[in-house]
Amino acid sequence: MTVQHADELWQARAACRGPHASIFFPPAHFERKDEKRDREARAKAICAGCPVRQDCLDYALRIREPHGIWGGLNELERKAVLARRLH
């Protein structure tokens, strides 16, 4: 099984799939700080019950995903995890 195929398998089981997937990424228009906080909180609530949350986070960290909520963490939170791993 290739790495890409393995990635596709966990993604198929992700709780974020479906019509609400857009809340995991910032909108194309300006987003106020409170709107971002609320959108991220909704996304993280979905992540909290996701059966593949760790797979998702591992993937985002591995590819250095710069946008959105992945594995329950936003961009800055993922950067902090990567920084801790370097020290």
C-alpha cells in the first residue's frame, strides 16, 4: 500500500467530510477575529469526536499544512507542535 493510498483511507473516515467541511478553512473574504474564533471552535468540536483525528494531525504535520484546522489544531498550534519537536 502506498503512502498516498493510506492517506486516502483515513480521509474517507474523517468526521469533517461533507457539507460542513468549509468551516475547517478560512473564508475567501475578510474574517473578523471573533468570527475566526467561532469557526475554529466549531471545527475543533467536530475534530474532538473524529475517529481519525491523530492520523489527520500526523498528516498535516508531515506535509507542513499551512492552512485550516487539521487534527483539532489550527496553523499556529501546529507550528508550536513542530517547534517543540525540534527542541
